[in-house]
Amino acid sequence: MELDWLEDYLALVRHQHFGRAAEARNVSQPAFSRRIRLLETWLGAPLFNRDTHRVALTPAGEQWRASAEDLLRRLYLGRDEVRAVAEGFVSTLRFASTHALSITFFPRWLEEIEAERPLGSTVSLVTDNMAGCERMMLQGQTQFLLCHHHPSTPVSFLPNYFTSLDVGADTLVPVSAPDLEDPTRPRFALPGNQETPVPYLAFTEVSGMGRILTSVLALERSSIWLNTTFSAHVATVLAAMARAGRGLAWLPLSLIASDLERGVLVRAGETRWDVPIDIRLFRPRARQNAAAEAFWTRLKQRDDSAPPPPSA
């Protein structure tokens, strides 16, 4: 078996289309299909049902997915650890973070941890949308993933192979530019109506916040009217469009608190439209290098010593 076969298989799982998966892997479709066939021959079972419009996993393919992800992740982690030893960077902590949290949360959070006791490690941070961060984690390119999380929206990580810890909290707040005549009121307000739906600045599905809002707003389908006029996966882009008066957006309070204070943005609905979300750190269950394990132990100790939330 070749490493390329694993990456091809996981690319086809993600894209559910031979042509798009082959393009993502930068190979011709015939060569890509041939490598998938070689993997199926090596395993002794068909992994994909090719009779449907969208390529679907067979039961054997579903069974192989967790093993393939874990195997590929362990290979890349092992390679990176060997390189780190050879280059003298054995104490590097590698984080992936979604764009908004890399700006609003990560620097302050890291400063608070280091104020208690220096890390003694080099820190590396890579930012991407949620789909990209998940891919880096699954491929073993990072030790930790920092993202927003909501119970209605599961992540792609199997609990047998990953664990997580809540390290903070945030809120998605519907906001709009102020009304031109009355700056205390929103230019666009919830819930709208069927005849004049509210112009909606939406997160795309590759965004973690986009997935959360899709799940939450699906429950409000009968009581809210939105018309998507613009979409992006970066919160700062949607914030800029909202400030420009292009529509309503749900944005993390950590990002737009100062805009609300200055009146550049105003709430576009009652607090019942707010979406409380957690800030969560994910890691593989498999043992990582000494620096990563020591950092995780510190986080768990901080979590254990934190005061309990006030009772209702």
C-alpha cells in the first residue's frame, strides 16, 4: 500500500466526486481512479458505490475511514516529530485556529496562560476556515485545533480518536449598520417577513460558524425570513459588509464588541436571537510529544481549578 492511496481515498470521501477529488490531488482522473482501485484491491473490498450520482461509501468504506484517518495522522505526526528532533525543535506547540479566534481570542488566551508560568516552548499558529483546520488535524499537521462549537453542530472528529476541552465562550449576535435617520435602530431587523425578507450576510459551509448558524436557523425557519445576498467564510469580511450597510449578519461578540460600543454596528434583534457558543480546543487522543502533553495537562489543571458557573 502507498501513502498516496490513503490521501486519494480521503479526498474522495470529502469531495464525493472523482473529478473534483482528482483535481484536488493534482492528478488526472484516470490515474486517480486507478489508485483507488489499487487500494480496494489491496484491502479486498470495494470502498465506494459508483452507481449513484454522488460517490458514496460502502459499509466497508465507512469502516475503513476511521482507520485511514488515524493511520495517516500518525504517519504525519511521526514524520514531524522526527524532523523536529533533527532540527532541534522538539518543544514546538502547533495550533490550527479558525480566522476569527486567531485574532480575537488566541493571543489573549496564550498571554493569560504564560502569565501563570512560561511555556518554555515555541508556538506555531496556522489559521484557516473550519474545513481547512479539520483537514490539518486529520492529517496530523497540527497538535491542537481551536474553534467555535455548538452542541447542534457535530465536528468531523470521531470521539474514539479525538478529545476536547472548552477554553472560553462567545456569542453570535445579529447586527446591522444603524438606521440612517435613527442611529439607535438597526437598518435591517429581525425577523423580517415573507414579502420583504432581511438581506442576509451569511457564512459559507466551510466556516464553523456557518455550520452552527445553518443548524440553529433551521429550527427558526417558520419564524424568520432571510434572503442571502452575500456569503464569505471569514468573519472580518462579513463585519465589513455589515458596517457598509449591505445587510444583517450574525457575528461573534468577541469580534464586534467595540463596533457595538461605538455605534458602528447595532443589534438587529432581541437577545433571544443570540446564539451562545463555546470556544473549544481539540486534540488527538494518541500521545503527542512531551511539550504538547505538558501543555494539555496545564489546561486540564486550569479547567479543574476554575470556579463553577453560577447556579440559576
